[in-house]
Amino acid sequence: MRLDKDYLMELELDSHFAMRESMHEAVTSTNNANAPVATPKAKVATAAAAIARPTPQIIAKAPTAPPAAPPIVIDPARAGSIATLAFSDLSNNANACKACGLCKQRKQAVVGSGSTNAPWLFVGEAPGTEEDDTGEPFVGQAGKLLDAMIISLGLKRGTDVYLTNVVKCRPPGNRPPQVDEINSCAPYLDRQIDLLQPKMILALGKTAIARLTGSEESLNNLRGRVHTYRGIPVVATFHPSYLLLRLPEKLKAWEDLTFARREFNKRILATATL
């Protein structure tokens, strides 16, 4: 995980880490000033104790039984047809789709972007106005913040990450997608996941994690846990658009990214040792 200054400034966390380091230095300085001069024997004992002391770790929430799959109600024939599409055909099929009312005002369907060999899949909610104009997911200020999040993971947008949304067409007024709209787009997201076979899915926001888990729990309750969808681990965090409005939550997002990266590394290591 990167902790470089540019990234911390982008997430507006630089002041937090600077303050934490200052507090640590102040405490260390005070302790050193008040501490008696250690003898060689005492130094050896102190070093041994430090080595034996367990390293503090972030304790994730206790795992719970995975929730039932989300109740998706779709046309079996249509879903079966989409399930046979190649990646190159998904965009044309989505642009011709009229399965829900979102087709009436869209300029274009925004299926996704990135490498089809990417080990990470980021799933958001729905395209916004700028995405509807450009045909690219996560542009504008939210996209800029997401880029910083991707960089913090040591990844590159376009090569290591594939970006998509739960629904592929912009809802009116950028409102959250409705259940029928989510159900109509379900075959597209499922086909993307089956074709990509990512090593990790990062669900951005409540709509995305609810779609992938079927859970009605709050996002805060679903954070810090590894969920599974179609055999692939899923970690939840906040949508970058939400973080732009709730700046204090950026520190929680940082914790989620750290957790996701740690779980990703554990699974890659486990696979390599098989």
C-alpha cells in the first residue's frame, strides 16, 4: 500500500497521518526525557521484550454465514442469451437493450472499461451524467478520487483494474437504480464477472454490495468482511461520490483498501503455494 504524499493529499489524509506522526514523536520525546539511562543489560532485556511483543493488527469483524444470493427476477431466455456473449459483444447488446425504462433517456450504455485480464474488478452503482456523455465509467471528480484509490493499492487503471457498474444506463437525475433496473442489468454484470474471473471484487457503495450479497445490512456492517459472489471474494467500501460529500469517511475507505489488499495478497500467496 502506498503512503506517498500525493495520494494522502488527494484523499485529504495527509494532515491525519502528519498529526499521528507528530503525536508519536512527542510521546517518544517525552518518554526519552523522563526515562533513566539504561544499562547494557537493561537494553538487552528491552530489545528481547520488544521482539517477543506481538505486533498490533487490525482485527476484522467476526465472519458470519454468507447471506443468500440476491433475489434476481429476470427473463431466463434473455439471461441465457447474454450468458453466451463474448466481451466484445456486450456493449452493442447493452446499447440495444430495452428491458427497463432507463433506455428511454440514455445517450449510451456504459458497460465498463479496463483490461479483460485485470485481477481486480471495481463495481459501482450506475453511470452519471458525465459517464453517459463519454461512455466511460468513473470520470469527473469521483473518477479522480477513484484513481487515487487505485494508485494507493499499487495498481494502474486500465491494466490492473476493470471498472463497471451494477446498471449500465444512467438513472434520471442520477438517482439510485431501482430494483427492476438492477434485475434487468443483472445478466450483464454476471457475464462480466464470469468472463473476467477477477481475483478480487471491490464493491463501491451500498447498491453494489447489496447486489453482490443480497444483504439488507448497512454498508458499515458489511465493511471489514470478505463476502463471496460467484466464487470470487468481495470487499465493500464507500463509493467515491459519497466520499466527496463525506470527507471524514475517507479514513474508513483507506482502512477498507488496506483490508482488501491484504486479503488479495493472502489469496494470491495461497494459490501460489498449491
